Amino acid sequence: MTARLRLLLVDDEVEILELLTMAFHDFDVETAVNAASATELLRTKSFDALITDVRMPGGSGLKLIDQATALHPGIAVFVMTGHHQEPAEDTRVARWLFKPFSVTALRTTVLEVLAGRQPNGRM
Amino acid sequence: MNQDMLCFDRARFERVVDSIENMAVGELWQEILLSPNRDELDALAHGVNVLSSELRYRLRELQGAQASLIHAGKLAALGEVSSGLAHELNNPLTIVTGYVERVRESLQSGRTSPAELAELAAYLEKSERNLERMNVIIRHIMEFARESRPAKEPMLLAEVVHKSLILINEQLRLKSIQVDMDLQAGLMAEINPSKLEQVFINLLSNARDAILEAHGEAGGRIRVRLSAQTRSELEVEVSDNGIGMDEETRSKVFHPFFTTKDVGRGTGLGLSISHGIVQDHGGTIACVSEPGHGSAFLIRLPRYLPPETAGS
């Protein structure tokens, strides 16, 4: 039996978390509504991927990426943003996802990136 | 004969003097009937008539320019809150897109059992709720940005405060800024609601910037208090626990083009326009502040008492 991929979803919008949880029903999904609880989860569990919003009360998603990549160097990071400014060159981020995005397309992107990282495939 | 002539001239002369004095106190519409004599007094009266007409023309020009300035200030205020608005629209749009995708996938794959259809109905209901959320914001942006009618109407002040928060709430929430409201119910004033809203948005934007400067991402607190000062006057206080101002800055906040923000960030017109709007409503606006302890803006407006209570 292959292990399920572990995914951390972070957004202050609960309905976005619900939709993404449904889309990644075949993953082990944890959710957090702010950077502080996400940090807590990152400290206690390990994850293959992080999908996070940038602008949230109580701390930016970009700081969360610092913590995620420090704690789990191999983690694939996806950033959701509502701002269409050119994202800063950030090699830690696998893909920038501009809101509004298609959840189906988001899932495809995440699967592609994770498959690329794990050529032997754990899916 | 000479005596009669003098009396007659004095009456005409006094009419000219009256007209000039009236103009001096703001009654610009003056028209003196000229006599058939076409004498020096008529020349003077004619001069006063021309002056009156010129002053009225200039006043209209000035009022037009002032209205444009207020409108430009309103659009600038909207610009100040636009990043929060984009966030607030993009989130429900993402949610609606997601639910619509799920509904389509379900229908395409023929999942139509009663339980599955009930689930689809729930998705559609959630989509509707999010569309309504967007609708409230978009409608409000349009109402706010529209060139407002000059008319004033009796309005509940608490309602105007709540409406101004629709546009800026998301931005404050994202910056972890808590808004405490203490609004006495039922207080009314005769106002132009969209202009008063513009004043509140200016004050809230400034409070937000002052808090960010003082506490950064840790956020802070804004307090909005509405209370009756006297039977004929009400007060709105917008205070923050931001960076505060020294006396020199505080004394200039209502001056046009005065800003402490970086070039390109602030126009320096928000508070000066707000001052003009409050004055136009027969009110006053004042500021108390202390460096490191935040600022408070106090607006006082004449109260409107509904006819049934006015005489009681």
C-alpha cells in the first residue's frame, strides 16, 4: 500500500479550505486558518506540500514559507494570491496561483509538481 | 428743490450702499434698478450690478471646482482601500468558481442520486451566498464612487458608519486591526451620506496607516464612538492606538496637501477635504494626538430631530 501524500492548506477563508479539501480527497489534508496554527502543524507533522494564502490576519503567508522550508526542506510550496503583481523571484515557491483560480486546474498543477519531485511516484 | 434732490439721491445712494453691504455678508444676488437720469449714482449702481453678476459667476466656478475636488478625493479614498476590495472580491469569486466546477463534474459523471442532488443544491446555495457577498461590495463601490447629489437628507449616523466600514473592513481585518464600535442608536443628522462616508473612510484609512507605522503586523485597535453631546449636537469620535503625532504635525493635518506619507502614497488632501465636508454640514472636526499614544478625530454635527420629537 502506498502512503498518501500529506498536504497542508492555509487560508483565512474557510470555504476555500473546504473546496480544496474536497479536491484533494485522496491526500492526507490538514488545514489552518492562520499562519500561527499552520506553524504549529508544521512543527508537529511532516508534509509533502503546502498551499497557502499570502494575505491573512496575524501574519503573512510569505513568512510561513520561511518556516515551512526550514522545517521541511523538500516541501513543495504553492502560494495563492489575489494580487496580480509580478511575484518576486522566489525559488522556494513551486507555483504562484492567482485568485480566482480553478480548483481543478490547481489540483492538476499540484499533482504535476509533486510527480516531478518524486519520479518513483507515491501516488 | 435742492433739498428734494438730496433726499432722492440719498435714498438711491443708500440702496447702493445696502447692496454692497449685502454682498459683503454673502448675499451675492444684488440688482439695483437704474434711474432714467443715467447720472454718477447710476454709474455706481451699474458697477455694483456687474460686480454682483461677476461674483456669482466666480462662485459657481468655485463650487464646481470644489465638487470636482471632493469627487477626486473620493476616488483617492477608494484607491486607498482598493487592495482590500480586490481580496474581498477574489475570495468569493474563487469559491463560486470552485463550486461551479464541482457541480459540472458531478453532472457530467451522472451522479444524480437524491443524496448527490441535495449536495449539488448545497453547492449552488453556497455559490449564491458568495455571489451576494460580491454583490454587496460591488453595489456599494458604485454607490460610493458616483458623483453625489448635493442634497442632504436626515440619516441615521450609525448606518453611515457601518456603510463606510463595508469598503475598508477587509483591509483592516487583514492587518489585524480590530474595530470597536460604540454607536448610540437613533442619532440622526441632515447629511449627504456619501460625503460623510468619504470622511469616515479617510479617517479610518489614516488610523490604519498610523497603526501599521506603530505596530506593523501585530495590528492594533480603532474605536468609533457616536454619542449625543447635547440635545442639538452629536459627536463621532474615531480614535486609534497608532503612532500619534507631535504638536507641529497635528496643527497642520487639515491643511491642503500636507502629508507625512511617502511620495505617491498620500495626496495630503483627505483630511482637508474631510474638513471642508464637515464644515459644509455645519459641523466641526478636531484632532487630539500624542506621539506614541495614538490620535483621535472628533466630528461634531448638528443633530436632526424628527418632527414628532422636535417639539417634545
